Amino acid sequence: MNDDVFEAAAVADSLKPRRSLRYDLPSVMAEQERQSRRLLLLVIRSVFIVLLVTVTVLTIASEKETINEFGWSTVWGLILAATAVGVIVLVVDTMTPNKRLSTVVGAYMGICFGLIGAVAIGALIDIVADAWEIGRPPLGDVSRAPLYLGLAKVVIGIVLCYLSVSVVLTTKDDFRLVIPYVEFAKQVRGVRPLLVDTSALIDGRINDLGHTGFFDAPIIVPRFVIDELQTLADSSDKLKRSRGRRGLDMVSKIQANPFLDVTIDDPIVEGLSVDKMLIELARTQKLRILTTDYNLKKVAQIHNVAVLNINDLANTLKTSVVPGESIEVTLVKPGENPTQGVGYLADGTMVVVEDASEHIGETVSFVVTNSLQTSAGRMIFGKLEAPEPGTAANMARAATTQPRTIERPAARTDATGHGRSPRR
């Protein structure tokens, strides 16, 4: 009894998911990099607050003639005001973790354009005001025209900066400056890279295709795809665990493949699922998706994303057949109808032969009558080929199908060997 318990415990322990050191090492290095980045950001933010408070206090203090004019209340007020401004800036920075360089550059360029436009319009307002003598009141009068003109310049400057930033951010993917040359979006030149999904890695044929030299485009494996494979590899389900480990092994194989240019990328993409993040990443960076998932292909096509399905390539490379062609196949099982026999060609194509149920386990020749292409593959229908007259097969069939002859009983004879006399 104890031996059975120990054996069951050993089997259960062997089925527990174990992480390979090869797969844990990149995760540990990534975690260390994230911790270093957080520490560096904390130091930079602390230095920012200290510099902001110090510069503010020293600037105000330099304007005072005596130290008595600069009391502790003024010092604490300046410190609190500068700290409040710094905290607001840090809160805005913390609440927007997913920053992109293109967005920051776009906002900066928009503000520059807005300020240039504000300066130009402000100069035009001054020229018009001087021409109409709007800012020159009569002697002894106090005019508020300069105040209103200054307010108009400030408001126009704010409006122009807002409009410029809004326009640049909404059109930054297509916005370019020729001199100097500036791009806000990543432009892919030449052959567009292939974005590999989980199903293509688990399928495994990508490595064999790479050895043939047909892939002339770089291959990108996103970090979230590897994370999904690791989740599958750590699953308690035996099938999912096997699929996840196969996918992780395939990542190592394609990295070692000399015919493939593989990159492990860690993009910042917003999405609820891996498929949505793949589609969004391919759409924004003009990439192509390499997959074996039929549903992912359809959804990506709706979003105008180019998709390469390995199954479509395999079906295209299968040998084409035409009705009337004679093919040999080994029948392995009966079909849905009792008279059908089912076999498979060398490329995995299913063959259904009519009136062949008696030949299961044999290699027969059949004539193709029809072929059907489905999302799961191709099916070929046919009927047994009738042997030609005079052939060995025809003669053997004729010999085995000869009608039986009934032997008639011999006439009765008497003991002397003579036949019975009809008279007696």
C-alpha cells in the first residue's frame, strides 16, 4: 500500500510544471532591468523637485535688497508652491507610463509652431495698433488698450499652441519635414518584417521553412507572445504544458537558425488579448503577421493587416489533381457510408473512394471524380478504377467471379452393371 502511495506521489510530482533555467534567465534579467529603471526614475524625480525648489527660492531671494524683506513665511511659501508644481508634474508623468518618443516630439513641434505663429500674429497686431493709434490715449487719460492687446496676444498664442499640438499629434503618422528630415512614425523600408504569433511557434514548421531559405524578411517575436507560451508551459493541463514547451523550444531553434533573422521585441501595446495586441502592433508599425490561426487571419484582414497563413502555403504546395486522373492510395479505414474507403496521400490529403470498403488495408487505384477545398485542407473523391480487359487483374477477377456449375447425379445401375429395363 505504501509503495503505491509513494509511486502515485512520484508520478504527480513528475507532472508538476517545472520552469527551465533557460526560460527563467531572460525573465530575471528583464526584472532586474525594470528595477534599475524604476530606481533611476526615482532619483531623477527627486533631483527635479530639489532643483525646482532651490531655483525658485534663490531667484526670489536675489530680488530682495535686505534679508529682513525675505522672512521665513516667504521661504516656506515658495517651497510649498514650488513643491506643489513639482508634484503636479510628477503626477502627470506617473499617470502616463506608456510614453512614445513620437508623441513627445510631436507635442514639442506643435508648441514650437504655435509659438512661432503667436509671435507673428502678435507683431501684426502691434503694427495695426500703431497704425490706428489704438495704444496712444490722449494726454491725461488712462487707456486700457495695451492691457487688452497683451491679453489678446496671450490668448491667441495659447489657441495656436493647442491647435498646433492637436493637429501634429493626430497626423503624426503621416507628417514629415523634408528639411530637416523628421519622421514621427516608424517607416518600414524594403521587405516588411514578419510578426510571429503563438500558433505559428507551436506549429513548428516555421523552422523547417527557414532552412529552405524562403524567408527573406526579418522575424519579430514579441515579448507578450513568449509570455503566453510560458503561461502555457506552466499550466497544470498536460496538453497545454506540452504545447507551451514546444513553442518555447521553437523560439530557441529559430534563434539558432542561420537562415533566419530573429528579433525578440518588447513593444508597448495596449490590448486585452494577445491577438488584439498583435493586430494593433502590426497595424501601427506596418508589419505582417505569420500565423496558422484561421480566425486571427480573418480578424486581421478586417483591420487591413497583411497576414501569412502557413496552412494556406501548405495547401497551395500540395499536388493538384484533375477529374479523370488515376491515383494509387492505401485505404486505412471505412468512410461515413458503408461502401466507402478512406485513405491519405503522401502530403496528408484525405481520399474517399466509393465502393471500396472491401479493399481496406490494400493499395488500390482509383479515378478522381471531384475535389473539395476546405479551411481544414483538401479532400479528394473518387471511384475504383475498372481494370482493362486482358490484364492480369481483370483475368484474376474473372476467375474469382465465375458462376458455379451444379453436377447432375449419375444414372442408377443394377448389380450386373446394366441399366434398368424400362419394361420392368
